[in-house]
Amino acid sequence: MSWFDKNASNIKKGFIGEEQVREWFKKKKIPFMQVDIMFKSKGKWCLGEIKTQEKYKAPPFDGHGLPEWQIKKRLQFYQDTGIVPYLIVKDVDDECLYLQSMIVLDKLTDKDKFKTKGHKPRVVFRLNKFVKIELRNQLF
């Protein structure tokens, strides 16, 4: 039995508690966001938004992305704190991570980013604008 399976009951309690706290913040109109990870790089703290997803396939190009509201919230956090936000994608097709500062991604031109249409639109960034980190034989 996996660690997750052994701890599913406590994990569920934690998720329920987190949801209740978020609802309380909403009712009080207190701005908040949930951070996936905080990490230190070159002596400075950074914020990481982690996605586990398949690549968006061309046209216009293969890429990875996230909802625009998440980008805006994290960039506002950067403006307020100076803590740089990163998009970190665990690609489900490749054994790799795609990593890049959201400040860098936000400054890309339309030839390197685009917005999808539909019920849950996303901003997708060209793959070669990320640092690619191979995970084979490293983590999994």
C-alpha cells in the first residue's frame, strides 16, 4: 500500500480544512492565492506554480501553459513582494520538467505565446522558451 493510500483519510481532512479556510477568506474579501511550492534559488526565495500536464500540440506550436488569471495573480504577488514566480511543468509525455520565470514568459511576443479559446482558456508558451530538465533516472 502506498503512502498516499495509507494517509488518504488525513489528506482528505486537510483538503476539507483548506477549502473551509479559503471560503472564510472569500467571505471576508481577503485576497489570497494558494502556492504550490516555495524554493530558494541563488540565495533568493521563489514561488513555483506546478502543473502536471500534456503538451499543447500545434498549431500554432507545441507548448505548455496555465490560466491567465494565475499568471496575473503571481505577477501581482511579484510586484508586491519581489518574489519571482515560476511555472514548473511536469510533462506527462516526456520524463522532464519545463521551467521558466513567469516574468520572462509574460514578456514574450505573440509569436511565442497565445491564448486558447473555450470554456477554460489558457496562455500557452512555446516549449523552447522553457529550461528543459531531464528527469530520467533522477526522481522517478
